Amino acid sequence: MTWEREINNIRIGQRQPREGSFTILKAATDPTNADGVGDRGYNDARYSSSLDIIRANASIDTLQADVVRSNASIDTLQSNIINANASIVINASNIIRANASINILQGLAIGVNASTGRFGNAIDYLNIDSGGIVTLHGDARRYLTLRPPVDTVHQIAKGKPTQVNQGVFFGYSMPVFNDDDEELFFKARVPYRWDGESDFVFDIYVWLSGAEDVGDNFKFQAAWENHTCDTIVPATSNNVLVEQAVLISRNAQYSCYMLSLTVDYDIDGEGNEIKKGDNFAINLRRLDATNPDVSNEIVVYGWNIKYRINELYGSW
């Protein structure tokens, strides 16, 4: 290995560089010397292959970098597409939320401009007025079932009707009434949720105290009355009757029946109808039925009054 010359005792200008080694070019003391190492053409001629390789490698690296950038752009584009889709989903969700909010505002009458709301059709609907009162109209009205308390003071004092049970179910055993205190008394208050314009129903649940013949009958009477607290308590009552025949496959002891007695709310004429908040009382007796009558007593073990309501909540 030889050297071109020395400058300041430092060897420069390797004549035959070893393959694969990197050459450091240094400036000559006389750049105008065509044979010197400072001549660009001279050096390029000797090291052009190495420089081209370096440039080629640089180009490859640049190309690879461009590919990376290109892939990055694709990834970015895919990411943007995902973000765009996400935005679409979010926007759709926001639209749903917005519509839900609009429905709430319109339906529940909440907001600056809303004061009322209606759900349903022109006839059957739920309405919310400007005071927030919820009312039901048409077939949107539903039923409220309440169980009036029985007057146990009377029953205990008289010792009648006799209380009996079947398992955990207790009831009152009712013979045909014969002025002998074999009767039950109930009291209630007409709820303000009642619509004020429909009959309500007094249901009683009974069982046969003994096996009966199919086709035999039993009958009950409900004597009811109402009054407003600022009036005199009346001595009169209105009677409702219901009769039931013993049915096939339901004539064994403890077979059950539900009997319904309808209360005519305007039986006393206009201006004297039953009103919301009225006191309401019922006297229940078993009467002699159409022959043939059943042979055993009938046990009353449940009861309720069913009102058709047009308000979700009343004053009480």
C-alpha cells in the first residue's frame, strides 16, 4: 500500500484503497494541481464507484423511506377512514340522542316553549297538561284494583259469620241470610284516580264448603251506598244481585268461583252520582237462590273493588 505524498508529515491520497474500506478525502495544499489529490476530477475518477454505491444506497434508503412514508400515508388514510366512520357513528348516535331529546321535550312538556304533551291517537291517549297533571282518555284508561277492609269489629262482636280455613287461606262461611247477622260489612273511599264517569265492580272470591251437584245455585247480594262528607249519612242503599250455578268439573269441595257485582255510579240520577273522594260502604249477604239451591255454605275468602281510572295519581 503506497501513499501519494505527505503534507505536514501526514500521509494522504491512498493510491490503492482496500476494497470495502471508506476513504476520507482531504484537501491538497495546491487544489490547482491536476495531479494532486485536491483535483475534483482526479478524485472522482478514482472514487466514483464508491461514491455511486453510497449514492445508490442513499437512494435505496430514500426509496425505502418513501415507501415507509407511503405506508404511513396509507395507515394514516385508513386511520382517517376509521375516524370518519367513527365520526359517522358518533353523529348518528348524536342524531338519535337529539331526536330522543326532542321527543322528551315534546312529549313530557319540558322546556321553554313546551307546556303540554299528548301520546296516542285522537281518541285513546295520555295527556299532560300545563300543570303537569297526567290524564288518560278513551281506551288508554286502565283499572285500579283496591281491597276494601272488612268490618272485623262487627264480625267479632257477633261471632258471625264463622271464620274457616283451607290451608293458609281463611274465609267467612256464609249460610243463607235470615236476619241472624250472617253478613259482612266493607267500607272504602272512592279514589280520585277514578274517571268519575264509569261503573265500578265489586268482586268476591268464594269456595264451596262441600261437594255440590252440577247445576245447583247460590246467590249473593251487595247493598251499597255512598255519601259526601259534608252531607248526612244516608239510611238507604242500592242492591245488586249475582247468582251462580255450580259448573261441571267445579263441583268438588273447595272449588272456587269469582262473582262480580256492578255498582251503577249514577243510579240516583244527575247531580247525585258517586263522586271522587266519596265514602263508600257495602253490606254483603248470601240469599236464597233459584231452585235447586246448593246444600252447603259458601265461603267468602277474598274481595276487591275495580275502578276505571283516568289519572295516574290523585290528590291522595
